[in-house]
Amino acid sequence: MEFSKIKYEDNKYILNSYKRFDLAIKSGKGSTLYSVDDKKYIDFSSGIAVNCFGMADSLWVKAITKQARNLQHVSNLYYSMPQIQLAKMLCSKTKMKKVFFANSGAEANEGAIKAARKYSFDKYGSNRYEIITLKNSFHGRTMATLTATGQDSFHQFFGPFLEGFKYAKANDIDSVKSLVTKATCAIMLETVQGEGGVLNLEEDFLKEVEKICKKNDLVFIIDEVQTGNGRTGYFYSYMEYNLKPNIVTTAKGLGGGLPIGAILFDAKLENTIGYGQHGSTFGGNPIAAAGAISILKRVNDAFLEEVKAKSKLIFDTVKTFKNVEDISGKGLMIGVKTSLNVDEVVNSCLEKGLLVLKAKDKIRILPALNISYEELEEGLAILKEILK
């Protein structure tokens, strides 16, 4: 089908909730993609940090194909071996105690909010339900996670929003302290605010938040939806700072391209949710779980060191480019502030065969974690030319 017809039928039949680029991807291998008109693109977006092993990864394809031949879905009223194996791997890698599987980051965060409130209800009663998040955060598009998101632009059209959320300033511990009351039950944050502009939270701030949670028996929730599964050069980003969250949420790169999310609970929260109090029809689907197992088997220490090396190459290279004002982020989750118009830069990259994203006023770079050095250098050369 020609691109013009693809675009026409998309506009005709699909809800117009996405502002799409003028591009239809046909196929790809690794971090090299091809459009329907056979134009080549280097992918620095990986499906917004989802395709962490690139396109058509052979081991991932083998794992999900094998599972599909045996069991594509089974109700969560029965035991499922891929789900159990994946949960065991996650607990082993994080030292958390229990896992609940969902289908997305938003669903994982929704479940985390429910669990935090349930813990506080069980121990303190019904008047302790407020959750502190950070301004400029992003936690999802369900009603609860939209409300948890600390950006006014998301708090429109769909009101009334849920009560019980307060927003502190990132990297301002006094702002956090000022919002803690007897009604507070949890603090929820991302260590790097991805959708908010790839903004790093400071180590001292994170550790002080952890102390506040311990002192006041608040549930400490870390949203690793985008930062997790090796994206920052650590299995989960909080591990860089030796933090001990009570709940960790994850999704995106966990499935390598299939929809899966997870909530990880520590000993404090592992028995909070009981029978019938939370659920998901597709959560922990055998095929998605098999794909995730294939991913996690390879995210080991040596692999993470390679992610850090590629990150250093990007930081060291891009900071020498013209019109670059600042670089933020961790690992292969990078934001580039430029003096040029960021929309024009992103569109020019697309025209030249490089897929990058935008986060606020920054170019956002989220390549596959296993991107080859050849593909990386080819993409950086395009970016350098555009930034001139």
C-alpha cells in the first residue's frame, strides 16, 4: 500500500489522538528500519524505550514464537509457568518479594497507587490516602495516573480528577517536607523525569525522600516505567543510589515490544493486596512473559557496562556539536538542549533518516540498548549535520 493511502485510511478509521510523523515503518532489523517506500532510518527512539533489543531480535522472536505454539493465553485463575519464571527473575534481580503483572506502565502505576492506599487503610484507617508526586512528572493516562502526573497540561478536559494528590518541586526537599501531613500515605517519583524533559533527580534529594518515607511510614514508590530494565545503565535506576523502595513499577523495555507491566513489592507491601482486590485479564500473558524472560536473561552486568560505554560515547560526542547547550539524562535515556527550534530539528532528522523524539524543549534520544556502534555513529553523524 502506498504511503498516501496508508495516511488517508489511518485518518479515516483510527481515532485522531496521535500527531503522527509522515512516516510508515515497514520492517527493520536491530536499529535500522525501513519505511513502506524503502527509505532507511537509524532508530534513536526504540518505540519510546520499548524495543530495548531493537527490531526483530532473533532470540526474542524465537522465545515468543515457541511460546505461541504451546500456549498463547491462559486465565490468571490458573498457574502459568512463563509468568512464574519471570516473577522469580525480577525478584532475584531486585531482592523484592512479590510481583503483580499488568499490561502497561500506566496500569502498573495505577496498581501501585491502590496498593499504597490499601496499606495505609489497613494500618491507619480511611483518612490517610494522600500521595505526593513531583511537579513535571509523568505517570500515565488513566484517571489516577493522570492525576498523579505533576503537569497542569494533563489536568484538563477530563475532570473531576481524583482527590488526594499533591505536587512537590523536584530536587527541593523542603517542598516535599511541607506537603507531608497525617493524611499522607506515599511518595511517588521517577529518578529521571522522562516525559518532563529528561531531568535528573539529585542523589541527595532521593535519599532524603527515602528518609522521610521511613520516618513517617510512607510507601516509597519509584516509577521505573521508562528508566528500568537497563535503560540508565543499571537494571533499575534506583540501584545506582542504593535506595530501598517499597514499590517499583516497570513496563516499556520489560517486554521488548509486547505489552507487559509489573509492580514489584517489598516485604512491607507483599501481603497488602488480597484475593479479588486487584486483577488483570491479560497481565502476565504467557507470550509477553516469554519475551520478557528473553530480555532479562541478557541484561547482566557486562551488558549494563556496554550501555554505560555507549552512553559516554553519546554524551562526549554530542557535547561537541554546534548549538548544543546542555545534555541531561542517564545511560541511553538522553535529553539534548539546543539553541535551535527543537521541532525543526526533530523533523529535519526524520528527513535525513534519523528517528529522534522530543521531550519538552529537548531532543530525546532513546536508542535500543544493544544498538551497534556502527548504527550509533551513523545516527550521530546525521544529528551533527542537522545541528549545524
